[in-house]
Amino acid sequence: MMNEDCIFCKIIKKEIDSDIIFEDDQFIVFSDISPVAEIHKLIVPKKHINNLLDFKDNNLNVYWEDAIKIINKLVDILNVSNFKIVINNGDKLQLIKHLHIHFLSGNKVSDKVN
């Protein structure tokens, strides 16, 4: 299910151009438009899920297993071994209300991630 007002859903539907580096049936990965690290990618589920707390009605274990597989693909694609994973949750931290994982790597990785 998509949310017509969600920028990530629009990227998934290819209504907005983005630097997509990986895509499968469940996830899309693209560059963050406001990077806080040399490498800053967003791992976004294609199903619109507002935040982590919405998993009470979804299968969290399957999501995490698939997300870990995507993270491992990014390690290979980007040729990195040191990285940071961030998930923000809630209105004060989550700029876009569509669950996403920040994949950060490089020489300068900020602690400020939206």
C-alpha cells in the first residue's frame, strides 16, 4: 500500500527521480538528498510503513531478515566494511513518515541524521 503524499512512495513509483543504487520486490535503496556522511544511502521498504511502532500489525522478523540482506548487498556494492545504521522514529526525529534505514559510511559520519 502506498501513501500518495509520501515522497518515498513517489520515488518508489518513479514519479520523482532519485539516485537508485539497488531495488528488489520489497526494498529500494537510493542516495539521501541531504547526506551527513561521504556515503549516505536510504534503505526503504516499498510497502508504506510509517515507523517502527507500526510493526505491531506487520511481520517484523521478515522485514529485519530482508533488511540485513540488503545491508550486506550495500557493503559489496559500495565496497565498505565500516558503516553505521540509523533508524529514527517519531515526529521529532523522523523527517519523512515512511520507515527507512540510513546506511552511513566514509571518513566523516555525523551523529545528526534525520
